[in-house]
Amino acid sequence: MVKAVVLGAAGGIGQPLSLLLKINPLITELGLYDIVNTPGVAADLSHIATPAKVAGYLPPDDGLKKVLTGAELVVIPAGVPRKPGMTRDQLFSINAGIVKSLATGIAEYAPKAFVLVISNPVNSTVPIVAEVFKKYEGVYDPKRIFGVTTLDVIRASTFVAESNGTPGASADVVVPVVGGHSGVTIVPLLSQSSPALETPSGETPDAFTSRVAALVKRIQFGGDEVVKAKDGAGSATLSMAYAGAEFASKLLRAINGEKGIVTPSFVALPDGGKALAEELKTLAVQANYNEELATLEYFSSNITLGPQGVDKIHPIGKVSDEEAKLVVAAVPELATNITTGVTYIAEAE
Ligand code: NAI
């Protein structure tokens, strides 16, 4: 018996995500919350013959309290998407406020829930949720808060499969994506792709290197392709809904006792980032990088999911020299993004 809740359920991501959660057999109750339209979305979904009982809530009459009460899994796609010409700061200031208010509701009404953060910028909104939770006694548990980076992972699988000439096999391609969830902080580890990125006979090492570089760039900035093609109508919604539902499904399976489920996610590091800092030192040597690197308290890497949420955080592992450079280059921006989130809550006092 699992109650799942979508906060921002009437939006571009929220609606298809709610549909995909409605058809997940592991969910028995689905609560939909938004500032608009959730009664309609809920009525529509309620006609689908799957076990999940669905209900929609709006802010009046304690809607947030009602939807969150009893929730075990809360997914947050609430907020504004990126539009052409919008700066990151503009996006941050709107979404930070929304995520803060929703995190406050979760801390009060669903303090033991697993929280899946989709609202951007994920590198900052995950620390915001954590900092809000820390203000409530016994609520903060780093094992239960996840930044959903699955869309980067899905894009990596799709683009690598296409590049291998096997587009139909993208679901079988596994590429770890580490770092964070914006631009250069997204670091796909193509050298660890399984199956490997193929080198067609006749391809020179230089041509292979530039194909890898182009793939990395496409994965890092895949979101821009969609923003541009939608031409002012928003950012990725359908692929993001699929990605969010995929992550939720993996977590639900792990909560139900399935072992060995590994997927990347942007999470707080339980040791405060010490193990990562050691690994980054080695990568900095590999990358010939001589500057001092900040210690990161949050990072996206492969994690094993378990009944309590994060069971194990995997090291980055062996990477190519180019990838070492990308990981190291991501650190300053990640550090700034994380601090921005933490400071936002500290200053909101
Ligand atoms: P949208 O504008 O279509 O939907 C957002 C929804 O949030 C709207 O229905 C709105 O009414 C609702 N909302 C606003 N304030 C709220 C509040 N206080 N409480 C509850 N609901 C509230 O936007 P879209 O395209 O669905 O994107 C949502 C977020 O997801 C954006 O921040 C976007 O940047 C992010 N995103 C994240 C991705 C990822 O990979 N993690 C990928 C794509 C988008």
C-alpha cells in the first residue's frame, strides 16, 4: 500500500507524470496537488482502471495538508520551466520560493516520505529541501531526498544507442551520469557505457574523440534542444515525466525489497563529501588540474537503492582523461549552485 503524491500535478510534467504513476501497480493511492486544475486532472485519471485511487487538491481548505497526509513518496515538478531568454537567477528565485513552501508542507505533514525533486535548478533545489527539513526535529534524512537526474541518463542511453547504430536498443544501454543537473555539471561517463560506445571499422582515433565530445555536449545541453524546438512553450515535459516515473518505479521496487537497483541521483553525501573529495583529488591529477577544489556535500553518482532509500553511493570509478577534466571542471559551478540553495534558506530566516 503506497500513497504517492505529485506536487505541481497540473503542469506540463505533472500531468503525464501523474498518468504514468496512475498505471504503476505498486501505487494504491495517488494524490495530486497544484495551485490550479487538479480536480479535473484527477477526475480524468480516475476513469483509468488501475488500482491507484486518485484525488485532486488545491490550496484552499488545507489542500496541501490533506494531500500530503499519509504520503510515502512525494514527487515535486512544481515551478516554472525555463523559457528562451530567461536567466538562471530568474528561474531560481521563482522556483526556490515554491520548493521551500512545498518542502515546509512535507516536513509538517509527510516527514517520513521519500522526496523526489524535479523542479529546477536541481543542484540548488535539493539543498533547499534538505535545509528546510533540518529545521524540523527528526525530519532530515539524506537517504530520502533525491534530485531526479534520470532525464540525463535517459538522454545518454538514447544518444549512445543512436550513435552505435542501434536506436531500438536504447533501453539496454546504461551510461552513468555524474556531477549535477545543469549544463557543464552534467558529466556522462561514456567510457563506462555498457554496452560500450562502438568504434566502427575505419573510424580514426581523432574522429572517435570528436564523436565522443559531440555526444557529451548533446547530453549536457539536450534540454536546450527541446526549449528551442518548443519555441517559448516550455522545456522538456514528456521525456521528463517518463524519467520521473522511471525513477519513482525503481525506488518503489527497492522499497518493496528488490535488491541491486542502481541508478544515478543527485543526493547529499553522508560523510559531508570526504570520500568524493579524495576521489576528486585523484581525478584532478589525471586532468592536470592544479587549482584547489571545493568540497561538495551533494553530488550525483550511481547509487544503490534500498528499503530506506539511498543504500550505497558508488564512487565515480575509472574514467578517461577527458572525463576527468569534465568532472573537475564541474566542481566550481556545482559548489556555487549548492551554496546558493543553502544560503537561500539561511537568509529566509
Ligand atoms: P509547468 O509550468 O508546465 O508546470 C508547473 C506546475 O507547477 C504548474 O501547473 C503550476 O501551476 C504549478 N505550481 C506553481 N507553483 C506551485 C505551488 N506553489 N504549488 C504547487 N504547484 C505549483 O512547468 P513544467 O514544464 O512542468 O516544469 C516544472 C519544473 O520542472 C520546472 O522547474 C522545470 O525547470 C523542471 N524540469 C526539470 C527537469 C529535470 O530533469 N529535473 C527537466 C525538465 C523540467
